[in-house]
Amino acid sequence: NLLANLSKLLQYKDLVWTLSLHRIKVRYKQSVLGILWAFLQPISMMLVFTFIFSLIARMPSEGIPYAIFAFTALLPWNYFSTSVSNATGSLVKDAQFVTKVYFPREILPITYIIAALFDFAVASTLLASLMIYYQIALTVNVFYVVPILLVLTCFALAISLIFSATQVRFRDIGMAVPLLLQLWLFATPVIYP
């Protein structure tokens, strides 16, 4: 029963919160650049895409600077991609928790998605800065961010749950997911309008 499973997850909300914070802290604690990595990945991809697809391939960007066009598309893509790639291996990586203590196993992929959502929020501040720099005003379309992010999070969670459960039995999933995500990037309208 879906409602019973959701209520069980709510009983473990403290564990979700604690593990999510742990994922975020561990991710940046032992790196030299720390939280700057949340900015570096999307901005470096934006620079490469802007150079290749704006200057060389002359891809149209519907009247806005291509850097904003690319960054706006790369933010949700990076969130989805990071969520799925990290959450896919969660049950295998954290096998010591799964075998020793009872808790809903869905918590492990969820915590990786929450950590990726944190990165998304941090990188979104850079989008705001770019919009100020290029003098692009917000429109009423900004209200679509919440439902789009909600749908994207649900989709990332669904894919992550399927892949993480499948990887327990078939370890090839962990090898296939990065390739699948790379191919998926070019199949989505991240680069082109």
C-alpha cells in the first residue's frame, strides 16, 4: 500500500535528514574547493557549450544570451544527472547499513537526491547572478520552477529507485548509468531550443 509506505518513510524523517546532511558535508569537507564544486560543474559545462554551440555551431538561443540559455537548461539536468548517478549505487555502497539495521531502504536513494537538490539550490544563485549581469528580468514563467522541480524530483526518484534496486542484483547497472546519462544529455533540449 502506497500510503502505508509513505507514512513509514515519514516515521524515519530524522534519519533522512541526518543522512542527507551527512552526504552534503562529506561531499565538500575533504575537498580543497569545498562548496565551489556546486558552481564549477554547471559553469564549466556552460562555458564549453557556449563556446561550441554558440560560437562554432551557431545554435539559436531564442534571443537571449547563449550562456543563460545553456545554464538554465544545465541546472535541472545536472540535478537530475547527479541524483540518478549517485543514488543508483546507494544500496550497494551502503550495504553495511542495509544488512545491520532495519529502515526503509528507499531512504538511501532519497538522501542522495536531497544532496543533489542542495547543489541545485547553490548553483541557482549563480543563475540569478548571471541574469543580473545580462540584465534579464524575471517573468511570470518563474512560477513554473516549483512544479517543474517537483516533477523532476519525482522522476529522478523513480529512476533512482529502479536502478538502485536493480544494481543490487546486476552490477552492470552502475557501469551503464553514466553512459546512459551522457547519451540522454544530447537527446534532451539542453543544447538546442
